[in-house]
Amino acid sequence: MSQKKIAIVGGGIAGLTFARSLASSGYDIHIFEKTESFGEAGAAISVFPNALSVMDALGLLQKVLDSSGQFQKVFLKSDKGTVLSKSVPRGDYPLVCIHRRDLHKILLDGISANLHAGYAVKSLSSLDDKRIQLDFENKESAVFDGVVGADGIHSVVRQSVIADGKPIFRGYNCWRGVVETDFDIGYASETYGSGKRVGIVPVKDGVYGWWATCNEGFMEDDQPEGTKPKLKRLYGHWHHPIPELMQNTDTILKNSLADRKPHKGWSKGAVVLIGDAAHPTTPNLGQGGCIAIEGAFVLAKCIRKYGLTNRAFSRYEVLHYPRARAVVKQSLLLGKIGQWANPILVPLRNVMFRLTPSSIAMRMFGRFFNFRASELEV
Ligand SMILES: Cc1cc2nc3c(=O)[nH]c(=O)nc-3n(C[C@H](O)[C@H](O)[C@H](O)COP(=O)(O)OP(=O)(O)OC[C@H]3O[C@@H](n4cnc5c(N)ncnc54)[C@H](O)[C@@H]3O)c2cc1C
């Protein structure tokens, strides 16, 4: 019998993790990526214990730890630098942050799949219950026994499964950068202002990632003011080392933050969704990529047990949907509170942070961190 062919649309974190998780199970795996090469540039990404446990199951944990920085302490601060809370994460896996470029490299290194860069999927059509045709922007087409949509928040594949249109912009934008410092910060932090926040995360050996949010319009342009002068105006008076990190960063990325309402029905026939294509979330919990890793692993586990069948797809959804939904909802709520600009609510929030014992905050995060997909009975 000939090998069944699976197409993964999108060579991001979800697509690559899925391919790795399904390796040597007898499928002929093809990954189609619309950009000209695999491997993201991007900025920093936090990888939390629930995702690190998957990396462990895939034999990649040490490589991730070797290329990342650990959150030894986590501070919540006010824009003036007052510490509102401090926690020291503990557990079987650490909380780490890694450059996206390095995470992609680790996932790609030794992957057993056929990689097709520069192949943007334009549309899908079902030939019958069991075969799907992919049509690419370059006018080529190919037929597969299964298609995994891992093409991110603006997923083309999702539109043939759920068809819910555009993502929902949540009213704030985010700048991000990675910068080498000549001073050691030694912690991860999130700083709260009025309608603005800044996060600092340790990437590795004096390299730090930062992100900054601000309430503003969808895709609002920084020109003609310019990104750095604008960041200086918005955050220049915030506590050390925020202004220094921003001004010393060479490449600054900007996104409008969006998600979608959690929606069941992640598969249709032989097509199934994973990662942001299935459950895009705002990044306030730092869990979008983590649950993309988790879900990709769970889907592969279900396919290993039930084959490339509807039973595998529905079992994956039963197991992963409640987690993804919880992340999307909790993250949206944290973002709303974090972006408060009301002069009464802002100080109230800061008092709330100060009065909440870190054990309670860690318990809230523990709900997401402590899940072990590798131990799941599928
Ligand atoms: C500002 C910000 C900060 C974040 N921080 C964190 C964090 O700290 N921790 C965390 O866990 N998550 C974080 N996230 C979320 C995380 O980035 C996403 O959840 C994660 O990248 C999802 O991975 P994915 O593979 O599903 O999608 P993507 O990373 O979007 O990858 C999709 C891939 O598909 C390709 N593609 C798209 N369309 C097509 C097509 N038609 N044909 C072929 N290929 C296509 C794209 O080029 C891309 O390579 C953050 C997100 C943002 C916006």
C-alpha cells in the first residue's frame, strides 16, 4: 500500500511541531510555506512549561534550554519602577524565553518532512471525502490524503473549515525587539502604565527581548514621527532600563493585536486546523505559541492512534479545545485590564496587583503551565 500523503500548510511553530511529532509514523509529510525560506526572524518568544514538556517528549528540550534565558524572578511594576509583585517560578520545567529564529532552527534541524518554501496556498478543494487538492499562488497544484492548516491567524485553510472572516482587533498595538545589553537585568518583568505596558524577558547571555503595548488604531503608522521618537515620547520617562532597551534596538517590529472568538469545528472532511489557524489568541498570557506546540503534539498523537481519520480529528478537538478556549479568554481579559487607561481604574489595578499574593497569581498561571500533553490518554 502506498504511503498516505499529508500536507501541512504553514511552516510556523505549529506546522513544524506537528511534523516532528508525527515523524516516523509512516506518513509522507509535506510542509508548504509561503515565504521564500523556512525559519522566522521575528523577536523573542516565551516558552512555558506546558510547551517545554512537549519539547522534552520530542527530544528537543536541551537544545531549547541551551539557546534560551530563564525567568529566575518575575516582577510586576508601575511605570515609575515601583515593584507591585514579585514571584519566583518553580516547577519541573523552567519558564524560558528564546529568539524565534533559534526555536525555528531547533524545530527544523533534522525534521523528516519535504519542505516547500515559496508555496502559498491559494485555495483548497475537496475531490471526494478522502482527497484534497491544494492550489498554490504559483499556479501549481497537488493532491493529499489529509491537510493540516497551520497557516496562522489569517489562515486561508480556516476559511474552508470555519469561514468566520477576519480576526478581531482588540484596540492596542505592540512593538517588539531583541537587544544585546552591557548590563545584566536578571529578571523578567511586566510594567503597567495608563493604556500602555512594557515587558522585558531574558533571551540569553545579556540579550533581552522587550515588548510594548499602547492603545491606538488598527495598523496605526508610526510615521512621520518615526518609531524610536514615538517610543521615546510614549515610554522615555518609564523606569530603567525600558528607554535604553528601546533606543538601542536595531530592528523593531509592530503588530496590531487580534484574536478570534473560540470556535468549535476545527476539522472538515480530511482538513484539520492547528495553532493560530485554530485558536488565535492575544499574547497577554504568552501562551499562543505554547498551545500551538501542545495542540500540534496532541493531534499527532491522535493520528498515531486512530490514523488519518475523523475520529482522530474529533478526539484532538475534544482534548485540546477547552485548553485553547481558556487561554484565549483569559488572555483577552488580562489584556483588557492591562490596557486600562481610566484614571480611577489604573491605580486600583496596581493596588490589586500589590495585594494579590504571588502564590495566587502563580496558581492562575499554573492552570496553563502544568498541563502535560505527553501524558495525555488519547
Ligand atoms: C506580539 C506577539 C507576542 C507573542 N508572544 C508570545 C510568547 O511570548 N509566547 C507564546 O507562546 N506565543 C506568543 N505569541 C503568539 C505566537 O506568536 C503564535 O501563537 C504562534 O506564532 C502561532 O504559531 P503558528 O505556527 O500557528 O502560526 P504562525 O507563527 O503565524 O505561522 C504560520 C505560518 O504559515 C505561513 N503561511 C501563512 N499563510 C500561508 C499560506 N496561504 N500558504 C502557505 N503558508 C502560509 C506563514 O508564513 C507562517 O510561516 C505572540 C504573538 C504576538 C503577536
